[in-house]
Amino acid sequence: MISDLFAKIRRAFGDYAVDKRLLQEAEISKLPGFVAEYLMTEFSMNYPSDWLERLRDFVKRHYFEASEKEYVKHMLVERRKIAIIDELRIWVDLEAGEHRGIIPTIGEVDVRVPADLARKYQMAMITGMWGLIELEYSPDTAKRGPNGELLENPVVVVGFKPFQAPTSDPEILRDARQYFTLDEWLDVLLNTVGYNHSAYQTVEKKLAVLSRLLPIVEENTHLAEFGPKATGKTFIFRNVSRYTRIIVGGMISPAALFYNLRTGIPGEVAVRDAVVFDEISKVRFPNPDEIVAKLKDFMESGQYERGKQRVTSGCSIVMLGNVEVEEREGAYVPVEDFTYILPKPMRDSALIDRIHGVIPGWVLPKIRQARYHLSQGFGIALDYFSEAMHTMRKESLVGEMSKHIEVAGNITIRDERAIKKMMSAFIKILFPNLYFDNRELEIVAEFVVEMRQRVRDWLHKLSPGEFPKDTISVTVRS
């Protein structure tokens, strides 16, 4: 029997309500959540009697893991034409005056893309787009040198069907919000991003999970999250938005992160809504001084320079790390200094001060069994929700927050800016219709202040002379 909450979600969102349990199907769960939900909606509308069977078959035939790269290339050579589910990113080769595509599944970064296809799908040149990519192996049409050697990639993108919502209008969220209390809406959002709300029984835990959305919905909102393993630190960033990029440990070059001077391709910070450093302790930089300096400049101003290029971006920076915890008085608390979770080049108080808040990942349960920790009912369709959050980034509510809250204590400009930016982001997702009372605002404001207070406490521990021990407080104006 469907619960009252899930029935209410179906009434309020209609076609934009999705049964999240279907995402746990093995063949579907391999895909990013927003892609899987788009396909679920499309197949259920077109094939109502046997849509799930058809969808499973479609994914089996067209989606491949990175480990299958050579097999996919073999099929391409043998069959000459194949269609794969992947992300297409298009860039422009100015010397040749032609378009090129990046196809992660086959590991190619310069496949040929017809100009008319690039014009039709312009977002593929800005952030990249997920869809069904039709590839043709066509060495006969590739340019060759005087000795017959290939001068360009023999692979051509001959067709593309994007997987994305038909609308990004946040009005659907605004209209539906009036039918839910704050407690209910927290549960709606938890199910939307794939979690079982019953596993997160306190407001603190629910806000901790949902604070992972703040960098996605508010420009230049920089966060860190530290917690035990298996608490789902990357789950939201990987499944909720196609505008994020997760970098898992390893070596990161300035070209990949900021700007490639050789190819002229902007880096991830230039084109993403959020760049997420997962397992931050394992991140390595070939030129640490350059990257950390540019990160500090960007996190402060939203701009950076590389070579002759000056880039302005709304990208948010997120740092995720595992921390040792122990149980005290029935709750888990971190027992490891945050500083040493960061790689050495990033253990800089000036960089840490630019982190707006720390998400308390240690208060969240480990995700062990799907039936306990993953959604068991309905939530908002992720492809729509993702696009709505992307649209909401265009307008900040920092000025609006100045009317409603007053930050007190021995605070800095960075403290106040950080708190108001995080408040702006929370208001967008929790109160998209901008209707809230003082009690509701106080709940959110107190959680946000705690997020910033953790940064201040961290700085004091790192450099007590420069950062005295101070307590931040917030007052909600009537």
C-alpha cells in the first residue's frame, strides 16, 4: 500500500513523480540517476505494457562500462556503426575550423562532429550532454596526408538523441511546495535524490544530506564534507546533476582543471556547476603552487587566469574526505584533524577560510542495504529536478537573506558571505515559493551557522594566533 507521503507526491507532481525503487534494477542503476529516470519516463509512456523489459534490453545493448572500451571499439570497426549511451562533449578545433567530440566510453577526445549537429545541441559545447550517440567508423572520409596516413580521427558522430527533461522551469517546484509542511518537504527531497527518509530520522541528518545540494543550486558555494566511508558522500553528485564533475584522487593537471593552453579547451572549473574532489587526501598536483594559487583566487573571486585567458565561472568547489570517528554519548564524532585529510599543498589557512562550510558527514548512517537506506517510493523526477536547480543558480537570494537574518559575533566578511550564500541555497530548495516562518528559518539558519562554525574552529586549531576562538550566532528578524 502506498504511503500518504508518496500519494501526496504523486498528486502534487503528476508526471514529474517517479517511483525511485525502479532505479535499483541492476541494468538501470549503472546509469547516472537523471539519465535512468529520463529513460524510465520515456519508455513507460511509449510502451506501457512492457516498458521495463524493453528498457532493460535497451540499456544492455547500448550502455558499456569503461572497462569494455576495447570491446566497444572492436564492435565499431566490425559493424561500422554502433549506438552507445554516453556523455558527448563537443569542442571546436579553430585551426581546422571544425568540431570535435569527446566520447569517454571509447576513450577518444577528437572524434569528428558535423557542424549542424553541434549547432543543434549547443549545450554539448558548454557542459556536455548525455544521450544516445550514433558513431560511424569511416576512415575513408577522414583527411589523409601525402603518404596516406590519417590526419584526423576515423570515427564520426552521425546522430545524437539527448536524454534531458523537456522543461527546467522551477515553477513546478514552487506550485507543489504549498501542499507540504517543512518536515514533509525534507522527506520529498530525500526521496527525490534517492534516499529513504525513514533512515534519516532527525532534522540534522536530513539537512546534512540535503546540504550536498547547496553547491549545485547556488553559484560559487564551496564546501567540504568529512565522514566515515560508505555514507554516500558522492552519491548525490554522481546521480543528481549532469552539470557536476567528480574527480577521484589521482593526478590533476592545471589543463584539465582550469584551461588547456595547447588545445584551447576550458577546464572543468570553467564549464561545470560543481567540481567535486572525492577522496581529497589522494589528490595530487603536478604543479601544486600553481593549482592552489588559482583555487584560492577562484574561490574568492569566481575568476582565474591561465596564460592569456581570464575565466569567470559560477562553479562550486567541493572537497570530500574520509575521517576517523568514535562513538561518544550515543553519537559519532570525528577524532581526526581535518587538516591532515587534505593533501599537503592544500593545508593552507587562506584556502581553508575560503571553504564556506563543513558538512557533518559523521552524523549520517552508513548505506548498507537498499531497502533501509535507498528510497522505497516516489520522489520528483531527477532529470527535471536537476535542470530546475541549474536554472535556479542564475539568481542568488543573498540580498534577500540580509533582510531576514543578522549574523553576530566577532565575524569576518567571509563568515557573513559564507552564511548568506548557504542560506540562499537552502531557501531555494526548501522554500522555492519563498514562504517560510521564523521558526522554519531559525532551523535552517542554525544548521548553516554550525557549518561555518566548523570552518572557524578548524582555522583556530590550525593557526590560533591568526584565528581566535570565536562563536558565530544568528538572529532571525521578524
